[in-house]
Amino acid sequence: MKKILILFAFTLISTVGFAQNGPKIEFAAKDNTIDYGRVTKNDNGTRNFIFTNTGNAPLLITNVLSTCGCTIPTKPTEPIMPGKTGKISIKYNMAPGPIRKTITVESNAVNYDSGRVALKIKGEVVAN
């Protein structure tokens, strides 16, 4: 019985020791995707990815990369404190045709591999 209790205590302590501490990023957009839908080229093309730091340390967004020059991301410059929200703005150039772009966010978040998160935008731009 004593061995079982010691094993249980060791397992419990090991589990707590491996819990992720640090900043965590959680996006409000379902599947980290914003759907522009069907829009005209007169739309300004700006959308915001809203996120929350659900961790216990300041979240630093170090870089935001786009797959092409037609999508311009803007990142927060200040750390996002635990429990606070932030936004990453995306401006698409609204050239007629389908929208299928990926934006990569680089951060110090511990809940994503290497702190890298893929965001996606999709939709269709139609001529007036």
C-alpha cells in the first residue's frame, strides 16, 4: 500500500512539473480563419484577428509573415499581459479573384510548436 501511495505521489508531482507555464495565445476566430465572404473590390480589405493571452507571462509577438505582398499584416508592438487581448490586423489588396492566404505569427507562446501559429484568410473579391 505504501508503494502505491509513493507511486501516486510521484506521478502527481511529475504531472504538475510538466504543465506549461508561460504565455499562451488563443485566437477568437474559428479555426484561426477569417472568411471575407464574397466582397467587392471597394471593400477596404482590413480584418482583425483578435487573440487573448491565456498564459501566466507576457506574450510577445515577434513577427508576422505573409505568403505574398498582397497581404499586409500589422502586429502589436507592446507585450500582451496575461488575461489581456490584442489584435493582428490584416489588409488584403482586394484584387478580384479568390482569397486564400496564410499569415504566420511568431511569438513566445508555449502552446504552439516554436511559438508559430498559422492564420488564414479566405473569400472572394468580385468586380463591381
